[in-house]
Amino acid sequence: MQAEESADFRARAARLGVTLTPAMAAQLLQLLDELTQWNRAYNLTAITERAAMIAGHLQDSLAASNDLVGTRIADLGTGAGFPGLPLAIVHPEMHFTLIDSTAKKVRFVAHAARALGLANVEAVHARAEELRPAQPFDSIVARAVASLGELAALARPLSHPGTLLVAYKGQRPEAEIAALPPDWTLVGVRPVQVPGLEAERCLVTLRLSYTKAP
């Protein structure tokens, strides 16, 4: 059964343009095992059915795999580690900083990173607007966190000119795009069909053109 689940998962990931090795698939599915165990005590996610977790957490997270640039990646409002943990598994060459203001979720992210042997993950308990990293990030991802304008404001102090902000959205957010601040440029809006996820999904990518004077 485990082999069938892994093979099916890898096939679905391939439809998103993501090639998973058997080892990566095993790590990703183990992540769900860890989440399921912790969720019984800490209520980390409302999605509890296995197939729904694979689609709504793993596959949805992997949708942005090919949109990342650079080596320093931040996940704003990571929650229980999505999309950051799945992306870190498939991109061991990148370093991921997973940021959330809820302590129990950050504790889970740190535990999962240890359990899965992810040396490229750092879990940070902080509000994004209070964070001042020693070095800016090359790419920033955010799933179901805020409007594009609010995300741009949160991401700006964490960015350098050229940083990409990749936001997971449902329908194309025309009003939010129209209201973007002038220092962020719209790179593109990419519709995504996540296998097993009926909800409409798109990825909005912005690039920081310049930084404002303090």
C-alpha cells in the first residue's frame, strides 16, 4: 500500500512539473505522518483525511517548486510548515527560513525538520513585520497569508532588489494586482491545476524593483 501511495504521489507531482525521487516522496509522506501525530494534540491543521492532506498540503506546496530563484528562501506565515517544508525537501540545495508567529506551529516545524533530517530548514518564531534578517532573501513564498499589498509590505524589509515574492492565490486577484505598490513589479500570474484539489489556484509572482530609502 505504501509503495502504491508513493508511486501515485510521484505521478501527481510530475503533473505539476516536479520530479520526485523515491527518497523525496518517502520524506514528504513521512512529513504527513508527523503532522498527523502532532495534530491529535496540537490542532495544527483542519485537513485530516490522508488524500486531502496529500493534495492540500503536499501537492499544493510543490506547485511553486519551479518558481523559486536563488538560494535563500523565506516562507512567510508558514503555519505547520507549508509550503516551506515540502519545498525544502525537493530543493536540498536551497536554505529555507520558515517564519510564523504561532509558537506551537514553529515547534512542529522544528521537530519535523529534525525528524526528516532537513539541515536546510530554520524555524523562526516571529511576526514577519518584526524580522530583520542578517541577509535578505532571494525568494519569498506565502500561502493564504494576506493580500498582495500587505504581503509586499511584509516582504520588503526581507528583500533586496530582484527578490521574488511568490504568492499562492485562488482566483486571479485583479483588484490586488491593480493596487500593487510601485516598487514591486508583476512578473506573472500562473494558473495551476493541483491534482486532487478542486479549488481554483494560481501563483502570483512579484519582483522587488528597488528599495525605499529609510
